[in-house]
Amino acid sequence: MSDKKKELKPNTYKFDTLSLHAGYQPHKNAGSRQVPIYQTTSYLFDDVDHAAALFNLERGGHIYSRISNPTVGVLEERVASLEGGTAALATSSGMSAIFLTVMTLCEAGDHLVVSSQLYGGTVNLFRLTLPKFGIKCTFVKPRDTEGFKKAIQKNTKGIFGELVGNPGNEIMNMPEIAKIAHDAGIPLMVDATYQTPYLCKPFEHGADIVIHSLTKWMAGHGSSMAGILVEGGKFDWMQNDKFPTMTKPYEGYHGLSFAEEFGPTAFTMKARAEGMRDFGPCLSPQNAWNVLQGIETLSVRMKKHCSNAEEMVKYLSNHESVAWVSHPSVPDHPDHELAKKLLPNGRGSMIAFGIKGGKDAGVAFINNVKLASHLANVGDTRTLVIHPASGTHSQMDEATLKFAGLSHDMIRLSVGIEDIDDIKNDFEIGFRAARKPRLVSNQ
Amino acid sequence: MKFKVNGHEVFASTGGRPFDKKKPLIIFVHGSGLTHMTWVLQTRYFAFHGYNALAIDLPGHGLSSGESLKSIEEMADWVNDVIDAVGHKEASLVGHSQGCLVTVECTSRYPDKIKTLSLMGGAGAIPMNPELLSLAENNDPKAVDLMMDWAHGPAGHFGGHPVPGLYHINTGTMLAKSRTIQNTLGVDFRACDNYKNGFEAAKKIKCPTLSILATDDKMCPVKEGKKLASLIDGSQVDIIDNCGHMMLLEEADRVLTVLKKFITTNYPPLSS
Ligand SMILES: Cc1ncc(COP(=O)(O)O)c(C=O)c1O
């Protein structure tokens, strides 16, 4: 008999299992194997005492579906579990998750340091809309790690960025920027929509709040709008006096001190109790269920998204009609090494490439592909293409376009999970059409 | 709120209501390596219903200063000091896991002061797995991961937290990792392992006592909890199905309902 004792190992469920099961117990739901869709606005109170207890956060439970809903709750727990977070709050869209995060953190007079390479809608929120609420932002290029430090002011309440910038594929050095944030006593918020927890868990690299547009790869099928904010639970709100609405008895919620009462889940509790009550961007139970369906196959889909993307990178890199290809898997991508460290399971399925012939060629390519869909979304199971200079970022002038890392010849590609040969054949049609206007104009 | 005991600052949550000397006092004592936050789904109720609900952070834990106390006996005396420090003459005690050892010992030492005792996931002794103890004493985060695995029942491993959006295994992990593991969990596990007086102490307890046990509790199995309860005169036992050691979170509502009935009957609130 071996006298070597077996090493103790925690047997908590792992990623693929959690993506199917976390947050749900059938025996508490009539044995229903699938998560039921609780299509209801409100929930019966047992008696007046029970009602008061729910409003005072004395007990857990549901009151009204703007604040919480059991189907949405399963989604929230599932994403929290996959990210390694303590709590999550799902919202009606990715944008409302970002807005709610900022409004939970900041007050008028506050300041944020923000990566300059963001989804166009997020840029508008930070550049134009938040200033209307008295919240100002300083933009820093994602690779300018020192720049994040220099931009921090006395009234700065956090740093915000997309891990892999959209759509230029510039990666921010999350571990170092997290350290800069923490040295300044402020949290790091990361929009990890493009990665999903399958590719990267930002909490493991120092992030404090993770945000997703679930609309994209998490739901995965291009069917439903949804967003979520997830809390890491490590950030100490009480370390300084920067966050009085978290740490002091808060008039906004019956004198509650969220940090004292809820510690590692304080941010989510406040975002729900105050933010959902006052702004109300709640997710519908049907959409929550659709997203849950997508998350069930997250690993399987992400593997295929990533392998197809790497094939497309090879194909495009060797193509005569392509001037340049940007994807973190390309060896000469400036963040190639950082991507290996932060995205060990795959570098994602977003590719940007420059088409020879500039803007006109880009337009011709987009107008002629048949399989790839031309639309304003990413992270569908289907392959999607768009020309940012004339689409998502069309409100930007030349200088802003350049600052956001964009150019007129850039095509943004969200690689789907179709047969790779079919995608390549479709691109050949696009490239052929793109070469034509040049031939004509050269004559 | 913050107050001093033996020269060190102590933090105790008051469940969202200001401390009021006129109201009867309930002290909630957390388990190994954890903090006052484990009680949030019980304390707020009592605080809003005529009690001072004090969920304390043991010295060196959560937001309390000082060094962790090294024995269950010291912790028991310290809980008695807390009652004095907040200006009360008596209290009800509620303990979870290691907190049960502490409150059993405290009740046996100060029988005139303790009016009711509620034990959750308790046992007369909590001998530690030597490997787990060594991991915790060596500051290995795996100790926390193992504890979270064993402390949650099969149902708890799936989640389904009573508070929408909270994932309790990760929340527990963050609580247990919020201070240096060897100084909290390491010291606590050693104190549990060393404590041998539980059964003797139980025999001396005369106040109304409630034990809440859970069928899937691997850390303090039902059998052990029942053994302890059988030594306490007239002790009530409530057993929760399909639930693990973290019943105060896994089945927070059920626990609160049972606790509410027991405490309000045996130690009535200040009526408003
Ligand atoms: C990175 C990123 N964040 C946020 C959003 C906004 O999400 P939603 O469209 O779900 O509001 C998008 C949408 O494209 C995005 O790409």
C-alpha cells in the first residue's frame, strides 16, 4: 500500500461546469431542469413584516423586477462565478452597465481616467454625456501606462478601459495599470466584452469591476441585448475618504453604509439598491434566459471563434489586397507578448485589417461580401464586417479618429464560427470587387 | 460601530441601526477566518426589530485591530468583555462554527449574563484536518479554497444565493482572504483544534439553547451537533435539509425564521 497521502484539492466546480449550472438549483424550482423564465413584474409578500424586511435589505428576495428577478438573478450569479467575482448586476445593455457603474462610483465634480481606445458609444458617454452630469474624464492611450498615472487628479475616482481596445486591438497593461489605480486608492474598471471570462478573468490581473456587453460573445447568437457589471470583492472602499456614498451612512438609502454592511459585495448592492431604483435599466427575464443559453456553450464557441480568427489572420496576412493585419496573435503586433500573458486561451476573434485602395476599396469590399454580414455588432456566431470610418465611428473627425487608433482603410472583422473555407471564399468576392474601382480609376 | 476592548479598537456592525442602550443585546460571533459580514442576512432583521444586533469582528479580523486571540477560552472572555464595553449587563449569543465553541464556552463561564444561546453548524469539538491546518498556518490561499469547498453543501456549490446577484462561494473566499490568512484562519484553526472543553462547558449551560444543523455539513456533521445539543438541558434542534455548513448564507431565510422565533420568545425585544 502506498503511504503517500493524496494531496487535498478543492472540488469546487470548474469553468465549463459553472457555465451550465452556476446560480441555479432545480429542486427549488419545481425540479425544472431548465432555468424558468419568471415573466412577472412583482412578487407576493408573506405579510407586512416580510415586505418591510425586503425593503430594508434585512432578507434576500425579490420585490419588483426593475430591482431584481429570479431568472436575471441566475444569470448574475453565473457570470459572477465565471469571472471569479463576488456579485453581479445585469442590465438592459452593455451601455447601461457602464453608465450604472460610473453613476454608482462617481458624483458631480469627480474625474475618471479613461483609455482612449473604446467602443464608439462608450467614447461618446465619457466625452460628451458624463460632463453634463459634472463628471470629467481624461483620455489616455491604452499603451501609455505612465500616462494613466500622470492623469490621476485629487478628485479621480477610478480608471476605465477596454482590455483590448476597440477596434485597433491595442492592449492595456492591466496588471500595471491596476497597480497605479490601487496606489492611488481608486478602483480599475475593465470592459472585457471582447474577451469573455473564457479568454481572460480580469480580477486575476488586478481589475476591481468588470463590465460586459453580454449582447456580444457571452450571449453569442446576436439575438438579445444585455449587459452586466461584476464585482471582484477585493477593493477596500474604506481605505480613504474618496467614496463617502459607499462608506458613510448614505442618505440615498436609509442611512445604510454599504461598505460596512456588505463588504466584498458593497458595490453591486449599491448599484442595485440605488441605481436600479433610480435609473431602472433592468434586463428582461426573456433576454436573461437567451443570454444563459449562450453562456452554456461559451467555451465551445470561443474555441472555434479563436481558431477561425487565427486562420483568418494567416489568410489575410498573405493576401495581396491587404495592406496590414492587426490581431494580437500576429508576432509583430506590439502587444504580442502581453497578449500571451493576459489571454492564454486565445487572442479573441476581432481582427482589424487595412484594405489596399483605402476608403473606396473598403466600401466596395463591404458592399460585395455575401456571407459576412455588414452590421453594427460584434461577437455574433456569424461573421460580421464593418468599415468604422464610415460606420460606428462616423461621428468622429479626422483627428479624433486618429487618436482612437483608426484609419480610413480599416475594416473591422468579427470572425464567426462558420466553416473557415466559406468565410475565405466570401472574402475573395469582396477583395475582387475592392480591386475593381481602382482598376477603373487608374484607366 | 467602533469601541475599545482591552485597549484595542473593535468593529461591530449594528445591522444598519444606531446602537441604543435601552434595547436588549444580541452578539453574533463569526467562524474561523471570517468576519461580521457573514451575518448580514440575520443581523439587519434584529436591528430593525427592537434589538441591538452586534456582529463583531474578532480581534485581528475584518475591521477590528489587535492580534487574533489564540484560544477559544480567550475569545470567550473577550466576548464577555464586549458586553461590558458596550455598557450592557446581559446578552444573547449567536455563534457559527468556531463561534459556537466560543459562545458555548462564554455561556458556561458567565451563566448569569447570557440569556439565550443559538448555535449554527456547531459541535463540541472541531478537530482540524492536519493538512488544512498546516496550509492555513503557512498562509497558503488553498486553505481558503478548501474551506469554501467543504463549507458549502452540494446545493451551495451551485449557488442560488438568497440575495439576488451574489455568488456566495466567491464572497466567502474574499472575506477569508481580506486579511493575512495565517494571522486569521491559521490562528483560528489552531485554536479550534486545541479546544477540548466543549462537552464539559455544554453541561453547565442552563439558558434556552437552539442548535441549527444542516444535513450536508461536512465540517460539523449533524451527528456531532446533536451530541453537543444532547448535553445542554432542554436544547432545541432544527435540522435543515440539502444545506451545508454555511447555512447562515446558504439557507439564510430559513435560519432567520427559526432564529427569530427562538430569540423573540426567549429574549423579547424592546417593544416600540
Ligand atoms: C466593448 C464594448 N463595450 C460596450 C458596448 C455596448 O454594449 P451594448 O451594445 O450591449 O449596449 C459595446 C457594443 O458594441 C462594445 O463593443
